[in-house]
Amino acid sequence: MKSLDVPHCLMGTIRITQDIRAGLEKTWQHLADLASHPTWMKDAEGVEFLSGSTEGIGTRMQVPTRVGPFRTTDILEVVSWEPGVSMGVEHHGIVDGFGRFILTGDQNQSTVVWEENLRFPWWWGGPITAWIAGPVLRSIWRGNLRRFARMVADA
């Protein structure tokens, strides 16, 4: 489901990696708790589930998002879910795209890779917005993963 059938400009893939001082099982348990994501995601202001489920493929969420002065409401749908391995979501709204978390590790330590590939509509600045947004979002998401790592390690 696209919000509008208008040309979008691709931002390119952002990939961030974070080591976590906790085992894979514990890390997945926290990552799979989608309702808790706004506690460590600075850009997510909340989450409202639109589906009957709160985890797994088909879970749909409405997420008010703020980056600086820009606000939007993302509709996220979980499209892949491999416990302890990865989860992927499609973004629907003004900004469309695909995001994925990939986990590796063992019982003592884990690593989370966060990949996002977003498209901005031409009427929202298209290529200029995509060019500016890349470094800004990378910085925000790097901070998000650091907060997530501390939360998991301290739990």
C-alpha cells in the first residue's frame, strides 16, 4: 500500500552496527518487544498497534515520528520475522521504504545490524531531502542503537 502514487527519491541504504553486552536470546527478547521501541528510539514518539498481534509477520503499527521540525506518522508492517535472527518492516506513509534488524552472536554477546532504505516524495524535497536526511537519520539511529544496547545490557 503506497500513500500516494507519486515519484519518490531513494535515500540509499543506511546500515548501522552495534555490539551488545548480552546474549542473542536476551537481545532478541528486547528487540521483539515492539511496544518498547519508543523508549530507545528518539525519533519514535509512540506506537499504536493496528493489528490483533503485537509481534510476528503481519503486525501493523502506527508510529508518530519526529526528526527535528519534521513530523509524520508512519504505518509499519512486519514483513519478516525470524526469532533470534531478523525482523523486517515496510514503511508506508509520506516516506516509504524497508527496514531490517539482523542479529548475530552467542549466549554472551550479540551484534545488531540496522538497515533502512527509504524513499522521499518529490513534493517533500525529493533528492535534496534524501541527501540531507541520510546523515541526520544515520546519527539518530546510531544513538538509538546505543540506547538499545545499554537497555539490554542493564536489564
